[in-house]
Amino acid sequence: MKRPPVALVMFALLGGCASAPPPVHSMQDAQADFKVFKTFAWDKSQEAARPLSILDSNIQAAIAGELQRKGYAEADAAAKPDLMLQYETAAAEAIKSKPFRIGIGVGGYGNSGGAGVGVSSASAENVREGTLVLRVIDPARNAEVWNGRVSRELSKTGPPDPELIRTAVGELLREFPSRPGNLQPAKPE
């Protein structure tokens, strides 16, 4: 009698146990021709309302880095950019559910074999979730040409670390159009 591979059974069961982060949502204006956009700049009206925080600096650096990787250049202060960037952040309490789970394990050593079953009950916990919304505007048309939203679980205390920001922004801009002829490889995750 042939037994199914133990590793295959375990990975199939454990695959349902991992909780994936919420999906990224984005929209693109079908009329926008991204081939003509070369430069970007930050909407200065956001900065005028409050001083630039460390968190804002980390977010802007992550967004600028991803856009540059995709072939866009940050416009000089005196130049008119092809794209204007606006973003918003928010943090809120959310409920994270942990579903009912069953784990099955089998194994053997020599002539001996064994099996085990583990069960956990469903539960829920409060978590802090941060959301970043990015709007990309064509100032020539005064029209939004792309927007996206990404949410990630944050630590209960303190601001998000720069690595979490960088990976979330990378996921957020994954579907953002690259410039034609941009040959920069994607950063490994």
C-alpha cells in the first residue's frame, strides 16, 4: 500500500493556516498615457498643512524609490512635474479572526509509526492596522490617473518600521506602469 507523501499532506493543511495580508487595491485611468509621463513631485499643499514627520519621510522615500525603479525621475523644485503625488495615512483598530483549525501529523521511524491530531478553537483579537492611500495626478489635465491602497498590521506601539513601509509600498506600486525601456530589475522580497 502506498502512503501519500507526508510533507505534501502537511503543506496542504498548513497552507490554510497562514493568514495573508489584505489585498492591495488600485485603479488606473484608461485615458492616461503613461508613456508620456517622466517626472513626479509631491503635492506641496499637503506639506504646508503640517511639518514633514519622520514617518512621512520614510513613506516618501519608499514611494520615490519605487517610482525611480520603474523609470520615473523626481522633478527639480523649479520644474513642472508630469505627475503630482498625494498620499494619506490612517491607523485604526481592527479585529483579526483566527479560524477553527485542525492539524494532522504522521511520521515514522524504522518499523514504528505514529500520528497526531491537533485542534484549535476559533478566536479573534484586536490589532492595529495602518492604511496608505496614494493618488497620482496628471496636473496638465487636473485628473487622477492612478490610485492605490494598501493596509498592513502594525505593532501595537510605535510607528511602523521602515522595512514594513518599503515592502508595503513595493506591493502597492507593483501594478503601477513602468516607463518604456526601463530595464531595472525588481528588488527581491
